[in-house]
Amino acid sequence: AVVSTQSTGTIMEAIPNCSVVLVTSPQAVAAADVLRQVTFCKKTNANVLGIIETMSGFVCPNCSDCGLLFGKGGGKRLAEYCNIEFLGYVPIDPNLSRLLDRGELFKNFQSSASIQSYTEITKKLIKP
């Protein structure tokens, strides 16, 4: 979901000392939108925990190969440009989406590239 700077400001006023994880897709236009959010967060002294790039590939539901539909790297380049931690890439995985839509646990889906990405991102966010 896209959150405007106006609604972000309202949220940040209601939750003092909140931290932010920014999410983008690989395309330059998406990264430009998130750059505006980075600028806003810096102006409001929000703690930006990092940037995640979604849609960084498409996991084939038949063979599990991961192809690049939208490219890859826009989120990482943005993080480097803004001197913010890059948390990771998350590919589109239709099998995982179907599993979650059915309300099933994904514990038996650990080999999924998306689950592996989420696991690595979570490890970076939950530091001891």
C-alpha cells in the first residue's frame, strides 16, 4: 500500500519515537517515490530501519526458478544513495500467496525464495 506523506505525518505524530521500514519495487519511478519518503523521514527525525525491495523476481510456480520481471536493484541503489541499510529482496511467489490466502501456515514452505528472504530480513530487524 502506498502511504502519502500527509498520512505518514499523522501516524508519526500519533506514535512518538516510531521506526520506519520503507518498501519499494525495482523500478526507478518506485524508488523515486520512496526517496520522497526518505526525505520526509529525515526531516521529521524518524528512525528509518531500512529499505526492502519487493517484486525482485518472480518464482515460477512449477519449477521454482526465479526470473526478473521488473529488474532488480532499485531498492539497494536507493539505500546506498541515502546511506540507509538495505534489508533485502523479496520475489513474487504465487505458491506462497495462495498458501497465505488459504490461511495456511508456511512452515512446510521453507524452501521458498520469498520465505528465505523474509527470514533474512527479519533477522536484520530483530537484532539482539
